[in-house]
Amino acid sequence: MSLLSVETLSLAIRAEPILRDVSFEIGAGEVFGLVGESGSGKSMTALALMQLLPDGARAEGAARFGGRDLLSLGERAMCGLRGNEIGMIFQEPMTALNPVQTVGDQVAETLIVHGAADRAGAAAAARDRLARVGLPAERFPLSRYPHELSGGQRQRVCIAMAVALRPKLLIADEPTTALDVTTQAQILDLLKGLVAEEGMSLMLITHDLAVVSGMADHVAVMQDGRIVEAAATETLFRRRAHPYTDRLFAATAHVPERHGAPRETPLLDVRGAVRDYALPGTRLFGAAPTFRAVDGVSFTLHAGESLGLVGESGCGKSTLTRAILGLEDLQGGRITLDGATVHAGRRMPATLRRKMQVVFQDPFGSFNPRHRVARLVAEPFHLLDHAPEDRDDRIAGALEAVGLSPADGARYIHEFSGGQRQRIAIARALIIRPKLIVLDEAVSALDVSIRAQILDLLADLQGRFGLSYLFISHDLTVVRAITDRVLVMKAGEIVEEGRTETVFDAPAHPYTRQLIAAAPAIPAHWTEDRHGTG
């Protein structure tokens, strides 16, 4: 029995076509996967169903839900449906949650707005729903604010809000993209459990084919606003009848071609790094308690080498990265770059700082949107002794090196796609020819085809300029594809290190085995025969 039936849904924004004749069905209690590249129309399909489209958007077609056409309902009727019968989980929980409202109030608000409970009853229901998603009151009181929770915990709050009224349909838009593998596995297991126990249907929007393979009953592949292929999950994965589907699978398993080999010369050396944070005091007298985020970490990164650093959220990766970048002091140990000691803040000379650049996970958030791309790319020039005479030529060269044109320097950052913004971030890091580039989850939010392009670009730049990379990522597939060696971090310590192939094929530490086991994977027999019937 069909719960949602979408028929020839088309969408245009100010006469620009976005969706073209999209049709699919979701059965009661079914998990439906919608996959495709960024810009393919996945999220716009969900927003059209929820009538949350931007100004100037016009949707045509039909989307029948429980005998009603969602596209023809007025705003009052849709307000009665949203949250009550259709829930939605967004990709970025920090922007989906209200930063000045407690998590308890935000979950309870859904029930109060729909008149499902009074304030006391809503608070009790909020405690129950938060406990159901793994946030029990004894450890996570309702009085906490979003910034006091980790990314995975914030996503659990969003799920609790979305399912507070036990909707018939839950739309999850990239709910695990920015999460580490173990947290991702927990969230996916939670969604599976909710579907089974609550009897709801789930529309899972993602670019991760491995996630879809383990979750969805049926899958639709989207390209340029159209559904180009749809079938039962195993059938689609085996057949891959459309060339675009086949390209997505190839991009998922893509390994960039790398040139050159690491040299024996140490570039970055970390010895016994210790970083403590003070905690709120619990006694009137005596020293305040501390939390050790980095505990005696030591490793060496060689010239021309790619080194991966993996681990769960909260393991100390970001703290260690800030110390390496000279942004935080250590309480113990030493960090040297190219033979010189790295110090935090103003004590770090520009001559040393310009040997090291960083590419962040969110390129849009790391740029000033008011400046043109040429100015953004030129920002590291302030680390030089004087402005280069060939400034414009170097900007043009950096943009061309990452596959963009010099003319792109005259545009603003909002005019580019996510993959293009990440190319601009790499151009900015490259422009003063550093020896080390730190890539902090630099491809985590990119879809598989754009990720493959960026990995090819990084491999090419490393071969041409002899760069060293410190690749921090929770995506084990990416780490395996691009790194020579890998470090596994847990609770502030390096628990395993070695050649990437060795660590992944024969992990020695139980925690490493746990990480690898938690990573979603497409069943091998689904991809062996692309003409099988499943």
C-alpha cells in the first residue's frame, strides 16, 4: 500500500527548471533511498513535498499523501501536517536547532504547537523521546543547550523532534554526512529501529551508496532534476542500467593515481604532545579538575607523504590539529615543522607559518562572502615579507592549478558549487607554496563524484609540488584511497599506526577493528555481476 505517491513533480525557480517529471512511491513502513550528486534535486524534492520552497519557486504535478495532494494544500493545512504526520531531519543539526533554547524545550515545542500536550505533558514526552534516541535524562538533562552536545548528539535531538508526534513519514536529508563512522552507524541503527517499532516510512536522501545499500528497500537515482533509474535496492545495485548510476558506483570506489614517493626527510615531528583543558570547579578550595584531550601523542610526517588521522568525534583529532597549526599551546611535548618549533599565536613567526596551510571541511564558512574570489585566494600573501609583484599571475595560476579559470577570480563565493568552493579553498592554501597542507575533513560533505575529482586534484598537486598532507577524516574509504600511512586515535592517544593497507587489511587494535566494522559497505556480491537480476 502506497503512503506517498509523487506523480510528474516539476519545479522551477524564477523560470529556471530544477525538477523535471519526478515520480516515485513510498509504501507504508518502507525505507526509500534517493541518491545523486549535489545539485541533482534531491533536497529540493523533499522541500517541495514539505512546501518549504524559496520565493519564486513554482511546483507542478501531484504528491498524494493519505488521500491529500501536498502540493495543493494551503499553509494552514501544511502546518498541521509538518511534524504531525511528516517529520524532517536536516543535514546540519547545529543550524536546524535554536542555539538559545534548551533541547528539552525544542523537543517539547513540537507537541505544544500541535496541541498534543500541555507544558507538563510535553516535557515528560520530551524526556521519553530523547531517551528513545539515546539521550537519557540522567546523562543529558533537558536543560542542555545545543552547543553543549556533540554533532552526533545534536543529530539525535533533531531526530527526537522529528518523531515526537510519531509521524507516518520521516524525511531524512543527509542525516549522517558529517558524522564519524561509529556515530553514523548508531544513527542509522536508530533510524532503522524507529521505522520498525513506530511503523513509519523513511525517505532517506544521501549521496552515500553504501548507506543506502544497508538501509533502503527501494532506491531512485537522480540526475539533473530527473529520476534516471529506480528499482529494489539489490536489483538496482546489480544492474546499474543507466550510465549515470554506473558512474556513481565507479566514483565510490575511486582511487586516485599518485605519482612520486615520500622521502625519508622528516617534515612535521610531534613528540609527547599533551593538551589539557580546565573543567568547572566542583570544590571551593583546591585546583580545578582538568580534561586531557591529547595524551602523549608522537608521530612523524615525512616530506611528500600523505598521513591519515582517523578516530571518532571527541577523540582529540581537532585539538591536536589546532596545536599543529599553532593555534593552541601544549602543556607538554613539542611540535617541530621543518626543524623549527611550532608555537601558538603571535609567537609563531610568519616564515614558519607560511610553510603550513589548512583546508577546512566547510569552504563556504571559511570564506568572507563579501570578498571576490581573487581577494580570498590572495589572503595568505600577508605571510610573505612583501606583496609579490606578480600577484595577479600567481592568483590566476593557483586557480588554474585547481581546475578553475582566472576569470573566476572576479566572482563571489556564493556563485560556486560545493566542489568548486573546495577547489578555491585548496587554491588559497596552495598559493604561497607551503610544504604541508592540513586537510580537516576536506571532502566529508562532498558527494562521491565531486569527492573523486578533489582526490584526483590533491594527488596531482602533491606530485607536481611535492606537498605533504595531513589528512584528518572520519571517512575510512577516503583515507584508504589517498594516504601512505594512517594513525588511529582514541581518547587522546594514538592506539595504532602503520602503512594504510596493513592497518585496514589486518587491524591489530580492537578499536581499529571496531571503526572498520562500523563503516557502511556495499555487499561485495551486489557489484560482482552488473547484469544479475538480484
